[in-house]
Amino acid sequence: MKSAIAIGVAAMTLSSMAPAATIADAVQADMPQLMTLYRDLHANPELSMQEVRTPAKLAAEMRKLGFDVTEHVGKTGVVAVMKNGPGPVLLIRADMDALPVKEQTGLPFSSKVVGKLPDGTATPVMHACGHDTHITTWLATGRRLAAMKDQWSGTVVMVLQPGEELVMGAQAMLDDGLYTRFPKPQYLLAFHDAASLPAGQIGVTPGYVLANVDTVNISVKGIGGHGAYPYATKDPIVLASRIVSALQTLISRENNPLNPGVVTVGSFHAGTKSNIIPDEAKLALTVRSYTPETRKLLLDGIRRIARGEAIAAGLPDDKMPVVEIEEPSADATFNTSPFAEHLTQVFAGHFGKDRVTQPQPVMAAEDFSRYWLADKSTQSTIFWVGGVPKEKWDAANGDTTKLPSLHSPFWAPDAEAVISTATEALTVAALDVLKKG
């Protein structure tokens, strides 16, 4: 039996949307002010869970629009609510944190900010993931919906989220009562700028779109000694090397190839001198998957292989490797098919089919997933908006390996195209979800 929400999504029609030209013209009229805001945000980025200036600035703007605004939700998050009669509750989320990256874009409004990591280390800070376009679009969408209240009915919950890059901001807001202190949503909506699509193109992927991510640290024990007498030791470097090789069989021989998974050893540290066999080696891994079953298979397999190789090397029980999984970990982001498939039609109807595509899922991570996992009865979709400037896309002939990626110090999206496209997309989606009658 279909759920009531699924039936509601299936029954949506495109006929109730405002004319494309009306929304596009209104967004274009806003763009000079929006680009001024964007450049200010880009020049003044803030690290995860240290966002102060950004939320204060945006909260004030949303109050001017008539939203009921609450600050400091989940430490630095903002929740802006607009109730406009009976109807569904739609949550629209944007993330606002930046990265510890030294900007090398050469933009006239490049970031010169230096921040501090949690351990006190000084670091350059940059919006290298494009969250400044997300923030600007968040305000722009709020403006459109406030100006078009006669065209929709229901409740909009606008969430400006901290700490996405540390995959902790969404959970922090949920733990601080997002679903109890404020209207609980039936629909969840967000977008992310894309370094793999030409500027202004929209990508919607039903089902899994982003991955589970687990960081695993393995402390490989040994019995150290002189490099001239290896027979008197248990060499942890050799043992760790065997573990690295054996871990790859989790993907090649144990995991169903139809269920994607990644096990990457990104760090291997051991020893101090050429003629000393150390008593410990350290491995750091990133593990990626989509389904809970694949995630369990990989994590259980890592523990088993580490212990099994140590036993094979003749280590005693008190020298078994220590496997630790860091928290917080990221959970896979899932676009519910009825909603994602319908939004594809909505966007195609507004922008034209040539501007809407269905990208492959990727093994990057997002904590937008936490909102759906907190209540799987909701319909949820995060979509992509291409940001690669046309001239750069054409020069690379669409080969994304020749282009800066997200998190690159050279990532400079066509911000005007991202913001205007995403604002139109979020607005038409909201009007469709919240249409009268």
C-alpha cells in the first residue's frame, strides 16, 4: 500500500506553478544585491561550528521578510519559519561552514581570513565547497516565498545549518529540538553546487546519491628491535603491509560488485630510523558505502583481517591490532524516489529538459541525510546545480579531471549562475509542494 505522502507526491501536477518568466524575472531583479551578499560571504568565511557573523547577518535579513527566526539552534544554526495557512510543512536547508583551505582562485574578493582549528592551530579559511552560494540562495528563496505568499499554502521551515564539513551540524540541530521545537516537516529539500556539471545545469538522482563515510584507524602492534636482527622481532611494518594488501580483497572478493564500496588506506606511519624495527605502525583508512549491509561487511571485515593477519604473524593476544572507528561518521544520503522523480519533472517543466540531468551517485558525503534518517516517513531530495563556468567547461571539453573539484583552493564557481538557477529551482519546488488546493 502506498503511503499518504507517496500518493500526494504522485498526484502533484505542474499546472499550479507560477509562470517561469515571472520567477526568473524576479530572481534576476534580486541578483545585484544577492551578488553583493555572496562576495561578502566569500571574503568572510567561517569554520565549522564557529559560524557567528554569517548566521547573525542572515537571521536579520530573514526577520525583515517576516519569518519567525530563532538563532543558536545546534550551537550556531538558524531556523526561520513562515506559516501561511493550512498545508504541508517543507524544510529547506542550506549549510554555511567553510574549510581550512588557503584560497588560490585569484578572485578580487578572495578570502584572506585566518581561523583556528579546534586544537588551536591557525589555518587559512575558504569557501572551497561553495557553501557561500548555498547561503545566498537560502536568503533569495526566502525572499521569493515571502513575496509570493498568495501562491502557496502551508509552512516553510528554512534551516541555515552549521558544521556540515564535520558531519555534525545536522545532528546538532536535531538534538536541539529541530523536529520538536519547530513545525515537523513532511518534505526535505536542499541543493549543492557541483564542480562536475556546467553552470546552470541541474542534476537530480533518485535513491542513494551520497555515501556512508567511516574513518578507521588501526594501531598495528609489534615487537621492536635492531634492524640487523629481524628474527628477534615481530615487524609491525611487514604486518601492516600485509593488512593493507588483504583489505583490498574486501572489495574484490567479498563485496557484491553491484553494491559499491571503497576501502582506501590514506596514511601509513611507522618507524624513526632505518636500522630500527619499531614496535608499532599506524594506518588511517576511509571507508565508503551506500547500504547498511555493505557498511557492516566492510567494517567487520577490517576488524577480522587486522586480527587474522596478526595471528598469522605469530603475535600474542596482548599484541592484537586495535581498530577504532572515528565519530561522528557520515550516513549515506538517500533521495526518496517519488519526490526526486517528481522534482525532475518539475525542473524540466520550468527550465527545459536540456538543463536537467541524472548524475551517477558519488562517494562523497553530506549530513543532510540525518534529517531523513530522523524520520523516514518524510520525502527528501538534495539536488545538484552545476557551477563550472562555461568557458572552462568548454575548454576542458567536459572532462572534469581537468577542472578544479569541490574543496580545491582553485574552485571558483560561476556564482551568479548557481545562485539564480538554484533560487528558481527551490522556489518552483516549494510552490509545487505547497500549492493551494
